[in-house]
Amino acid sequence: MRSTFILLLCCMCFACAKYPGVPEKYHALLDKALEKSGTNQPELAKALESATPEMKEGVAFLISYMPDRDLKSMKGDDLLSNVKLAYEARNRFAWAKSVPDSIFLNDVLPYASLNEERDQWRADFYKRFAPYVENCKTLEEAIKAVNKNIRDEVKVDYNTAREKPDQNPSESIRQGMASCSGLSILLTDALRSVGIPSRIAGTANWHDNRGNHNWCEVWLNGRWCFTEYYPNELDRSWFLADAGKADPNDRMHAIWASSFKPTGESFPLVWDYNIDYVPAINVTQRYLDIYNQVNQSKLQDGNHVVMKVMMFKDKRNTRKSDDRVAANVDIFCGKDQIGGGRTSGPTQDMNDVLEFVVEKNKVYTINYFNKEGKWVGEEVKVKEKPVEVKLHL
């Protein structure tokens, strides 16, 4: 009995000596990761050994779950710098300290969001965005402070002329332009730099096959909320009507949120479907629930009505289903886009009509391309009653 106890004690001591200061749950993961790292193993081992007691778990977490590409290329000093600054921000701001360890490790600490080229953005962003949140009393105030100021701070705008969709922060800042994915990476990194949990969310293809879109999520009051580089209020955006029609059972039409820790699923990257090393969580149901709640609230407040939008071949044909055309439309109120969608085509049920819930006594513009490829803006005045809009190509 005594010999068995001594043997167990020796095994425990050996395990602790192997990765001193690192929680045991990471030991087997580290063994596997370091084996995969090949010739880069000394760099990762150096980071693990050099980490302060506070930083040990953070370094272990990242090494344990980082993609193979990073295991084979990540420099120890770069990894340590990222972790050090993440903990510095956490210790500096009271609201950052309140973030649970599991959320901090997975959604603040990571050095990347998707498959972007790895970039040492944290030091620059910490210097840029810490002043904006210095006097914030709550996590929500800090989120809004970063979201409100990021565009003017980094001077990057959405532009399809950007070099590539999956740009890292320095690539986007150099060009002054980015895709929705690049803008989301910028915002997520800015938020993380000051201790705010953030991740990328998006869909590979909207329900009506209009294409993909990515945005950001932030963790607040125990749940995830969505926002964008060009902010509205949390959980409100022009794309909510589209997100509310997503399909949780269809990978391409579902909504996914990124993760650093493996989940058994991968984030669908439309620029390279062969990349499967970005973990993801299917969050579609939450968006369906938010959409339904918002719509019900609007229809019950007495200030909103339904706008139905249909597209036809020409002005003469607005009765038969065969005359209908499936076309992409965007709806604006002034400069603000409040929604978008695809009108029903000839094979869909006549009762299947694109709908928006809009505010009464406002003027809206519905934009679309006509059959000649010209951009058309149709003005619609909404008063007190529901509106049916018939457009033509």
C-alpha cells in the first residue's frame, strides 16, 4: 500500500515538474502540440518556461489549441508579448477583471480570429484604444467607446477594392480599406486589446443566396451580443432581417461564431473552403430568437408597419407569378441601411413575399440593379398603414 502511494506521489511530482505552474488539464495537450511543432518546439517551450506564474495558463492554452501552422511558426517572444499585454489590460480595467477565465482565454487572449496572416497588433492597439476606455465604469461603456471611435482611429473603410478579404489589421490600415471580414478582424482585435471579449460571427451565404457577411460579437452580462465596425446599438443592425431567416441545419446558410478552442465544427471561410482549422459554434438559433423578439416588439409598439416588396419583369406584368423576378434589394432610411433581401421569383408561392418591418411616417429608398445593370433607387413614403411595393426591372 505504501509503495503504491509513493509511486503515485512520484508520478504527480514528475507531472508537475514537466510543466511547472501549468494546470494539469493542459499537460497531455501540450505534449501533443509540442510534438507537432517540430523544429519550432524550442520557441514554444521558451515561451512556456519564461511565462510568469500569472501567464502560465494563458501561454499553455494558446499552445494547446493553436493551429498546426502556428505551432510550426510562432516565435516565443511574439507569443509572450501577446499574452503579457492581454493580462496587463485585464489587470488595468476593473470591468476586464470581471470577465470569467474561460471567456478571457478563448475570446480575449488569442492573437488571431480567423485565418488572417499573423500580425503583432496587440501592442499598437492597446496604445491606441486604452485612452478611449480609461474612464469607462462598465464593460458596456468600454464596448461602445471602442466601437464608436475605431473608424476615426484607424481610418479604414469598407471597400471591395481591398487586396484580399481576410486581411490582418496592418494590411487593412496600410490600404485604408477592408472587406466586412477585414473590418470585423480590426474591431475584434481592438476590443480584445483592452480586455473586451470579442469574436467573429457570420454566414457563408444568406438565406436568399445573396452572398456572405461577417461581423463581430461581444460578451456582455453573461451573453453574446452582436455589433459591427459601423455601429448601431447592440443586437441591432441592417442584417438582422436576413439573420432571422438563417437555417441552423444548413452549414452554408447557418450563422457561426469563431472560437480558438476546438469545437468539433469549423468556420466556413468563403475565400478558401479548404481551410478547416478555425473552430466555430453554430449560433443561428440566437439570431432567430432576436429577430422574432424585435419584430414582435416593433409590431406591438404602434409605430411600425409591414412593407412588402415584389419585383416584376416590367410595369405591365404585376399579377402572375411567372412575371415575378428574384432580385437583390437594399432598403435605406436616409443614409442608414435598415435591411436587405431578395425578392421572390416565379417558382415561389404568391404569398411568399419579401417583408420588412419599418417605422411609420418615414421616407425609404429601395435600391436595386435593373435589367440594364443600372442602379435604381425607388422612393417609398410610408404613412400609417402597411405598404405593398411593386418594383420592375
